[in-house]
Amino acid sequence: MAINARLRTVADFVCGGALVVDVGCDHAILPIELVRKNKVGRVIACDIGEGPLASANRNIKRAGLEEVIETRLSDGLNKILPDEVDHIVIAGMGGDLIARIIGNAEWTRDKKYRFILQPMTSADDLRIWLCQNGYKIEKEKPVYDAGRLYTVIVCAFSGDKIEMSPEYPYIGEVLPDTAEGRDYFLRQISRIEKRLLSLERSKSDHPEKQELTVILNAIKERLGELKCRP
């Protein structure tokens, strides 16, 4: 099976020689890609379901990579030992579930681990959780896949609660300096404007209106600053 744009972007953030765990590996497309590109020393491909893991095993065997890709039946990171990996990849899940998986593995609160996360939904909730729990987001890259726009988040544990601006949950470390980045900003603007319109129609003096207006203006300002650069 061919790797899609979403997982290819995840793979781009894996450092050479890394020891990787791919949580929710599904068909093991990402682990196979990482080995073929010589980006890893070893991959543990884990999944909570026996069906997906059986599919992963078949694909790994077909690729002849059984010696470097190990499969493991695991609920999140429960069956992973702290000294087995240095890169933790969690892609293709909701942001709330990603946060829960990390939160359930206390050993991940260590600066030596690199997290590469790709939420399918609730990216703003994931950003809030990461910052509140001491995981500093280092960079993000938005990517289109099958007509939908996602973001890939790279972060590491810092040990300190990260202060956020009001607009940060919506845009994180995404920069509007590419077509995908600009589209990401525009989609957040549209999302907030729709919510504000809904509040206006309700004719209630909801405190959320003022908060969202501040956030909307901040995102528009960030986008406008880039447009004005020579």
C-alpha cells in the first residue's frame, strides 16, 4: 500500500537512526516507509486491535522487514518500555485520544523523547493539553490529504507549563508562509466567524463573543503581517 501525504509528512519529521514506536500502526504503512527510507534503527508497530495488527504483520512479512519492525498488541503505550524508543509517533486519531494516550504513560514526561503527533480532529484541544502538561510544541506543518487539511505537531517534554496566547489553541506553531499554512489560518478564521454569527443570531450577551473577537483579530493580524512583508 502506498503512503499518503499525511503519513509522509509524519515520516519527514523522524530523525535518522531513531528508535520509533508507531501507536495505532494499522497496516504498518508508516513503519515500512521509515525502514525503506533508512530513517530508523528499529520500529515497534503497535495497535489495540488484533485485526489491524494481523494486517500489519502480513505487510511487514511481505516487505521482508520482520527483523527491524516488531509488532505488539498494546493499548496506547501500555506495552512499551521507556528505554525501547526515543521517537513516539501517534497519528490518525482524535486529539483527545492522543492526549489520553500520552497522559496514561507517565514515563513520557522526559526530555529525551520526541513526539510526532497527527490529530485527525480536536487539534486545538490537543495543543491546550500539551501546553498545560509541560509538552512544548516545537513546530507544526499543515498538510492536505484526500481533500482535508491536517497538521503534524512535533513536541517534547519541557517540564514547565507553557503559557499560551488566546489564539494559540487555534493555530499553534503553524506559520502562514505556505499555501497550506495560509489555508489553515483561513479555516480557523472561518470557523470562528461561524461561531460568532451563531452567537449573534442567538441575541444573547454571551461572554464568549468578546473572547472570540479578540482571537479572530489576532489571527487576522498574524495573517496580515505576513502578507505585508516585502
